[in-house]
Amino acid sequence: MQLSIVIPLFNESDSLNELVDWITDVMQRNTISYELLFIDDGSTDSSWLTLTKLCTSHPQVRALRFTKNFGKSQALHAGFKLAQGKLVATMDADLQDSPEELPEMIRILESEQLDLISGWKRKRYDNLLTKNLPSRLFNWAARKSSNIQLHDFNCGLKVYRSEVVKAIDVKGEMHRYIPVLAASAGFTKIGEKPVAHQARKYGMTKFGPERFLNGLLDLITISFVSRFGKRPMHLFGAIGVLMFILGFVFTTYLGIDKLFFNTKARLITQRPEFYLALSAMILGTQLFLAGFLGELIVRSQADKDRYYISEKINLNE
């Protein structure tokens, strides 16, 4: 199979039939063998009923349903595990991503031997103040911190080589930073293509303004995890040892100064420098222990999926 298309969704029943027909038409015109993997992230509307009917009428459609809303990252993670295609594409279910872009993205990825190619919604049909401007600031910060030159990190339309999505772990709220996760795993051949952005046809957006604050916090998290996630002792331990040594050396200096040079001076405990040195030693010890405990957690933590499945259709795994 050439392509697996992973589509997470939450309350998108109105768009599903039109989306499947659109994708089917594009894939048939371009003679691309494909499968559609819909991940229902705990929808409360009739999305699952619609998917059930689509799975019956379209043999390429496969569907999985979560017991509740776990988030887009968990939905993508589940879809990546189930994908069987040589290439894996992702897109949103709200008809704002055009499947017409996929054949050209696949061509570019294969001709330039990329690991992944991301869409860039250069012209957006969103509110300027609530979505466009914050999105530009968010992408600027992501480029500066990750050194990956993408204009639109959060574009849902992407195409990957299968080995890329099988190697990365998309959990928490890290779906915004899949290119960063891929690069940290060694898949650094990342391309970009301007894609068409469609105005939302049905329903309302599921993401509020808080996603930009969450995105900033996630960016800080992923920067730390990509550097020290597997070796927390290298950060906390190093800082802890440095602080302890500085505090110990200064405490020793104060003791020697009192015993041999300024015996009649005020007591060490009456000098503020003593408490600064003591605090440095205590903080250094705590940071060292934090790094040590972090190492134990990393080495013993099992890789456990953070979602629960209630139903499957056309999935035998």
C-alpha cells in the first residue's frame, strides 16, 4: 500500500461524507493505493454512526473510537501505530485541508528524498487577531527555538515516510511539534509546500485561544525533552554538583577565615554569606537528587499508551 491517511476528528459528522468522497476522487484520479484511518477522539455527535456507514460502503475506510476525548496528539499516535502504508499523511476532518495537495506533496517528498513534508497555509481564512497573528508569533518562536525553518508547524496537512511516524512518540499536546520530534529522532530532511486553506464549511473550531499558551509551554517542554529527556542527570546533576561545590568552598572559606584570621569577628552564623552558601549546598543536593530520581524514572518507565479504545471497524490488530 502506498499511502495511509490518518485523520483525527472530534464532532465532525457533517463533513465526513464529503471528505471521504473528495479523498477517494483524488486518490483514484492519481492511481494511488491508499487507506483512510479515522480516529474518533470521543465525539459526542453522530460522527461514529457516520463512520460506521462509511466503513461499510468504502473498503478503504478504517475507524477507531476513543472512550472519551483524549486529544489530537493521542489520536495521531494511535493512527500512526495502525498505519500500513509506505507513506503516511495527516489531515484534519473539517474540510479545511485539501486532499488535492497530497499527490504533489508525495512527488516532492520522493523526488527530494525527504523524511517529511509539511504544508504551509500561506493564505488563511481565519480571524486575523484571534488566529492569524498569534499563529505567526507562535511559528516564529518555534523556528527560533528549534532551528527548523518551517512557516507553519501546526498545519495538519503533512506527509511522512512510514519509518518516521513509527519512530516518534506523539503524546501530551505535542502534535504541534511533530517536525521537531522527527528531527530529534534523526529525521532531519524536512521540506515544506504552500497549500490551499479552505474556509470552515461546517461547525466551529475545537481550539480556543488557550492553545497558544499551551503551545508555548509545550515548546519549552519539547526543547528540554529533546536534549535531556533520556539523561536528566546531565542537567540537574551538573547544576546540583556545581552549586554544592560553590556552597561548600565558600562555607570552608568562612570557617578558615573565622578560625585563623578573624577570630574576634562576629560569629559565622551572624554573617549573611553563610546562609547563602548553606542554601547553595542544600539546593545543589536537591537538584542532584532530582537528576538521580529522573534517571531512575526514565530507565524504569514503561511505554504505555495514554488513551482507551471503545470500538474498532475494519481493524484486526
